Amino acid sequence: MPELISIIIPAYNAEPWIKETIESALSQTWSNKEVIVIDDGSSDKTLQIAKGYESKSLKVIAQENGGANVARNKALEFAQGDYIQWLDADDLLAPDKIERQMLEMKKLANPRVLLTSSWARFYYRHTKARFVPDNLWQDLEPKEWLITKFSEHVWMNPATWLVSRKLAEMAGPWDERLVRDQDGEYISKVVSKSEGIKFVPESKAYYRQCNQSSLSRQLSDKSVESIFLSKSLAIGYLRSLEDSERTRQACLAHLHGILGYVSPEQTAVLQKAAALAHELGGELSFPAPGWKYSIIAQVVGLRRAKAVHRAMAMAKMSVFRKLDMWLESAL
């Protein structure tokens, strides 16, 4: 019998998308699979919709709201699969996504290899998604994957990963302290425990660009502390593989990413970030803002300017999604 694949879908207030996501999981051409949907205390009809699909091969678990990582870890307790497919409740998989990756794994015969895939962003019609390769779209050694991710500020949507049970157990659970950048920390940990990354270009996943709840980047101290913790943990994973001038420079580049979220008055996290930068042999410096951003900041302050900037980005995404919906109905 072929290996069992556990497709884990954590869901919170995902009513507009959960149906399509579940169906993309159930339509996988790899026959030996189980789907686990864990509802994280949704207040909309997410749980009701998921229950409508419950069967021998699809389990629905409900829990009180505890956050995405609590939900993921809870689902993992129930998963029986030899491989784990993480799938956020608004993202999609191509029907043969898992099968193509597993065919490669059979050639490799090494459960400590992490499998990744091509992925594309979409608003409403995933058939119109555009695949834009970057330097993570290749076979890489673990430290080279992390250096590339950190230095070039690129990433891979969690739906691209296929993680063996052995590798998942070696990496350990998702860090439940994190409320932001959970996937960035987790995949860095998995990569650091792996023996290599195998990129399968024909395998495809789709990242929904216009889920406004996921787009909103809260500027609370808790959120910024989470981003710092995520980045500092990820930096530690790379340095555990190689602590050299080259890796420390990559770590500094990764750490600088926090400056897109933190404000000058959030001194506690800035002090910790500055101390880590010093340990890495560098220092943090805020990038010069664009002229539009500078004008807004002069009027309302830097912290509120960032909130305005993100609100404008969310509004723009909402317009694109509605336009994409209208185009589908009109064509």
C-alpha cells in the first residue's frame, strides 16, 4: 500500500474559502490520504461547512480558539500519515500536487529530505495565478536554502511543503508562543533538521492573496515580539548549521525584516533586536521611507503611518479580489 498522506487544514473564520480548500485536498490523485480539518473556535459557518464533508477519510475537530499553531499541533496528534501536507484554510493544491512529490520521494528514498513545489498567488480565480520563480525554486542544501531565504527575503507558502513523519518529529511542534510569522520559524526549523530540499517544479500550490484577516499585520507589542522571536529562532537554526561571516550576514538581513513592522517607540523589542544585531557583527538601521510614506508619518506619526499603509494595501487587495470575482461571472 502506498504511504498515507495526512493533509492538515487549520481553520479560523474561513467560511468564504474553506469549501474550495477542502475540495482541493479531497481531489488529490494520491489515493491513500486522510484530511484533518481543525476548527479553531470560528464564529462563522466554517465548522458547519467542514462537518458537511466529514467521512471516513476526512475528520473534523473543533477546539476553543487557541491560535493557528495550537490548532496545527492538535491536528498533528490525530494524524496517522507517513507524510504531512500543511494546508491553510484559504489556499489550494493542484490535484496532482502530492502525487508528483511522492513520485520524487520514491526515487530519493530518504525521509529526511524536505519536498517543496512551485506556487503562485491568486485573488479569486486560481486558474489565473501567475507563477514567479525565485532562488528557492531549486534543489538546495539546508544551509543554502536558509541563506537564500534570509538574504533575498523570499519564502515559500506552507502549502508547497511535504514533510515526512520522521522529519516532522525531528523538528518538533509548531511554536505556540508565536502569533505572527509562525510558518517562517517552523520551516526554518524543519529545513535545519533535513538532509536537503528537493524542489518538484511540476507540483503546484496556490496562495490566496486576498484573505484580509491574514494580510492585516497588527502593530501591537505582542505581534512585534512574536516576529522578533520567530526571526531570532530562525537565525539560531541557521547558525546551528554554520556560524560564519557569510551566515551571520544572511542572519542580519533576516533580522532587518523586523523594521517593516516595529515602530521607534517600541523600544523593548528594538533593544533586543539591536543586541542580536551586535552579536551578529552589525547594527540595525531604519530604511529611508518613500516620499508618500514620509508625508503620512509627519502628519500622524510613524506607527499610525504603518497602520494606514497596511490598511491601504488591504483595500487594494479587496478591490483586486472583487474585480477577479466579477471577471469570472462576466466571462
